Amino acid sequence: MVRVTVLYNQPEDKAKFDRYFKETHVQKAIKAPGIERIESSTIKSAGDGSASPYYRITEVYFPTDSDFQAFLNSSEGKEALGDLDNFAKGRYTMLIGEVDSVTEKTPARAGTRS
């Protein structure tokens, strides 16, 4: 599985960023082939409780590298990638990785505490 992670820095206008992100950018991205799911989080704070340089993290999952390549080569995928500069130019970092399962949480057995 391929995961594309986009780290968005703090925007100048959060309401404007959120509106464009949700109403325009995501709508373009979901039309592209190959995507299994998109998850996005608004960052509350850094791990130590301090202010985070990031406002939002978005993760886009592709079942296989072939699916990711289909996205990259499609007109919809190119449009979605090109759209990043329309609302976050110079304020995002994109990372592409292969997902490795490190552990799976198993359900607690009856009569035990988890």
C-alpha cells in the first residue's frame, strides 16, 4: 500500500484554507483513479503540547504502486496535485511512503482488561 502524506503549514486565514480544502481540493482529488481513501486531521498541538508548525495533515492511500501510478498519470491526479499551489503554495511538504504494518491491536479476550 502506498501512502501520500501532505503536511500543511499554518495558513494565514484558517477559515479560507478549510473552505478551499474541503469544497474544492478534496472534491478534485476524489475524482482521480486509484485512491482507496483519504484521511485528514487538523493538528491540535505538537507532541509536547507546544504549538505545531503544521495546521493539517492529509493522508491519501493507494492499494498498490500501480494504483498510485495510475493516479499520477491521470488528468484528474495531475489536476489535484497542481491544485495544491492554489491554496498552499510554499506551505506544504509531501511525503510518499510504502505502508508497513508494525502491529495490529487484537481485541481483548472476555474476562480480561485491555
